[in-house]
Amino acid sequence: MKKILFLFFILFILFIYGCSKEETTEEPMPIEKITAKAYDVDKLEITEDDEAEEEIVTVRLCHDTDNGMVRWANGSVFGFYDNAKRFELKDYCFDNNILVEYYCENEMPQNMTFICTNGCKDNHCL
């Protein structure tokens, strides 16, 4: 009986020992180092290196459809003020002989009043 118990004891030890260590023939996976910039959004400051280069397009802030102070053509000026608010101002007859002509100067809308000797009709001098 002692031999049987001894045999079970040896088998038990081999079982425990065999289960506790796992042998593998595979090589361990290589560890990759991953790096990235981290930003604290509350303290975010963009430097020149971080800014992407972009093409700057100049937008015309004022455009005159009749190309200036042309009393004999009905026209208008349109564009954007500095605060990006759009405007459009049309030439108009103040009365039968007075024309209010809009034009652009230094990219800003301006107006001038003309006396039309032959009358004002359809927003231009005759």
C-alpha cells in the first residue's frame, strides 16, 4: 500500500510540476515603441512648426459692376465689410434729375450725387 501511495505521490508531483510551467517554442512578440505629441487643450499654443502652410487668397472686399463712377450705366457695388458682413448697394435715381452713384474706393463702398442734365431714369443718367 505504501508503494501505491508513493506512486500516486510521484504522479501528483509530476502533474503539478508539468502544469505549472508552460513551455513554448514561439519567440516573444517584439515590443514596438509608439510616440505621439500630447497636448493639454487648456494650455494649447500652436507654434509655427505646428501650423500647416496654407495658400492665402486675397478676397476683393468691394466690386463695382459698372467699373467706377459711370453715370450712364446702371450698376451696383457689392462685397464684404471688415467684419465679413456682406453688402450690396445699387445706383438709384433720387428724383428725376439726381443720381446717387455708388463706387468702390480703397475696397470700401462710397457714393456720389450727380445732377443729370437730361434727367435720371432706370437708375442712370440719360
